[in-house]
Amino acid sequence: MLGKAGVVRIEQKSFSLGQAGAAVPLRSHQKYADDHGKSNLFLALVPEREVALQAVETGRDIARRYGLSKSPRPHELMHVSLNGIGKYQDFPDDIVFAISAAMATVKAAPFEVNFDRAMSFAGAKAVVLANAIRSEEMMDLHVQLAKEMWAVGLNFTYNPRFMPHMTVFYDETPVPEHMLAEPVRWIAREFVLIRSLIGKSEYEYLDRWPLLD
């Protein structure tokens, strides 16, 4: 286990899913009622610290521009979700072990993440950074991760309409899509397995794997 990200302020085997992004449950101990206190596991890209701090400042600028009162998420929580794994009542050591073994076989090169605009997701409270042109490298990684989890019988998510984004804060007031004065971008050189404790703004990095040329 690689430790916590900062302080406490801080979707059987079928690759064709019924609904885009829906997870197919395989394990009986995975429960979805009353999520508070559960462990939510997902795979993600995590920006460098300087980029995460830039995303926080970008969030502040968006809030000021539209007269919103919400503060951005702490920089330690900035990430780009790739694939959800599931929510678990107890810490799933067996799942984490299987994921770690499966992800070690992933082969992908580093690539640029570039978010040049902000918007609210339709039907959601999230204000996000995104790009109108979907990263093919990130989509390929999303698909590869799903295939590797499918191959070993794990829960997995796959969404053909996958839209990479970074959530900067949550607010009831919708933010119209607009270009950023300065894009938020970095070179992704690894992906990470994150444990989010539901009900707490706290992440733990459980494992990470490099993207190699």
C-alpha cells in the first residue's frame, strides 16, 4: 500500500455490456446499498502536483466568474477516472491482489492529457475540465484496462462514450461550456489504483503502474 493522498481535509465474462459504463457484478460480497463508509475502488490518472494546483486555481476562477460559492476540491484529490471497479463494505484484499496482477500486464506508452475547457455534466452537479476532442490514447487505455479485468473475472467498466474529465468542484448551478484561459495539461506516465473512502474526502493509492515507451 502506497499511503494516503494528502491529509483528511482533505461499472461472468462478457465484454459486451448491457449499458454503457455499467458494471457487471461477479462477487457476492459487493454491495451497493448504503454506501457510507465503503471502499470505492477505481483506476485513474493522477496529475503532477503543480498541475493539480493549477486545476485548483482554475476551479477558483470558474467559481468567481459565475458567482458560485463552492470551493474547489483539494489538489490531492484531483484525478482523471479511467475505470471503476466497485464499492465494498470491507477492504477487499483479494480484489486488490487480483487487480494488481492483471494491471501488471498492461502495455501503453505515455501520452498527453489536455483539458482546454470547463463545463457542468448534464444531469450532474460536477463542474469538470474536459476536451471536445477525446484522447484516443486514453480511450485505448480505458478499453485495455477493462479487457484485462474481464480476462481474470473481475468487475469492470467499459463505456464506448467514455469522456475523460477532471472534476474540480460540485455545485447545483450549471456552468456553461467555455474555453479556459490556459489549458490544464501534463504527460501521463503512470496509472494508479485508488481507494476512496465514501463519506470522507480521502484517497489512498494502493498500487501504480508505469506507462512505458
